[in-house]
Amino acid sequence: MKIGLVTGYGIFDTSIKFPKLKKTTDRVVAEFEFEYIISSTATSVIDGAQYTLQPNTFLLRKPMQVCSSFLHFKCFYLHLAMPADCEYYDMLMHSPNYFQIIDHEKYKSILEELISYMQTENEAESDFVYAKFLELFYFIRRDSSKNIRYARRYPKTDESFIVDSLHFMQKCYGEKITLEKLADRAGYSPNYFHRIFTEIMDITPQNYLLQIRLNNAKKLLINTKKTIAEIALECGFASQSHLTTQFKKAVQLTPYEYRKMNITKYLFEK
């Protein structure tokens, strides 16, 4: 495979592997290790820096790093031996060790699909595996800058208000969510919350929420027969006209045109 050799994959539970161990010994990492944290009461130590692992976060260990862990945790894992001349090598080497700000469903899905495929097909080299790794690299590259900014502001990785706010918006996008409500949940003033959120995410809280609502509206337009007014209400827009205005501004099509275009494309392809 062009990006290297998969040397390990699966689900790893330290409480099963090391039931009585409280801390692993130091070891030198041999290849790239990708871990999606499923559950954890652990702390990972990488080159002397400590990372308090939280569920639905992502860990990236790199060749020649010295690592250990205070246990326990459970994760999906992939190990990849990548040649130094691979075009993605430097990108991964300069990425953060720990990603708190991620679209966790996408990361989880990629690792689950890769592991399931390799276990089922007993094949670690294929176009499918290659494509999934490229997808993973895309999200790592996209999310690196956000997590670097986050770690600089909160070097102990113990400040979670941004992550909590993201999860809240992703889960409750259909509700009325104001800047004041988000700031109040985080325990900050609206102005401070807005400034810190925008600094880390490179997008305002309002525009981040709008993206979530528009993405869910697109799914409903394509996959359901709900009226545009029903979709507007379900996705948190004040009215059908509000959805139409924001949708056309972002997509250059009205919701009706978007639905018609995708249905026509589907029928044509069938």
C-alpha cells in the first residue's frame, strides 16, 4: 500500500490485557498509532506531556516518541508503519498528539469500518483500506489547527467547554440555541465565550450552529418526504422562509431546488 503497512488493528481494552497494572512502562513508539478512545479513566504520557483521555477523542502517537499510560482505557486502534518519504508522513509528524475537537462520529466510523473490513476480509492492503486511510488523514489535517490552538490556550487539556458546546449543538440543533445559552452553559460571559470559541474554531458559534442545521436539512431533503416547513422546524430554523434564505445563501439553491436536483439525479442514475 502506498501509505505503508498496517501492523496492527482491533479493539484494545487495558483492563482485560493488564487487569492489575496501574501504569505501563515507558516504551519507544515504532510506527504511527491511531486510537479512538471509547471509554477511559486514563492518562497518556507522550514525551513527558500528560493527556487526560476522554471518551470520543483521538490519540496519535508517532515514531520515536516515548510513551506510557496511567490505566485504564478502551479504544479502537490502528498501527501503521509509514515510510518517511510518504507524502503524509510530515503532516502526521506535525499533528497534535491528542485531538479533543473532532467530529467523533466520523473518526469512529472510519476506524470501525477499517477494522471490520480487515477482520472480515483478512486483508490489510486494498483500495478500500487505502481510501479509508486517506479519509482519516483528511480529517486529521483539517482538525489539527483547531486542536493546536485549543492546546495552546489550555495546555493541561482540562478545559472542556468548547467540546461540551460542540456536542450540545450537534445534539440539540433543533432547539432554540442562543449565544447567551451557550455562554451560560460554559460559565462565561457571551462576549468572552464568542471570542474564545471563534479563536479556537476559526468560526463563530452562530455560524457553526448554522452549518449543523443546514447539513441536517440537506439530509432530510434527500432522505425524507417531509415538507420544507417541517424540515425548517425540525432543524431549528424560525420558519420556512428563514431556512430558504440561509440555504440559498450557502448552497446557491433553494431547498426545493436542492431536493429536486438530487431526486432527478437519483432517478437518472437508476
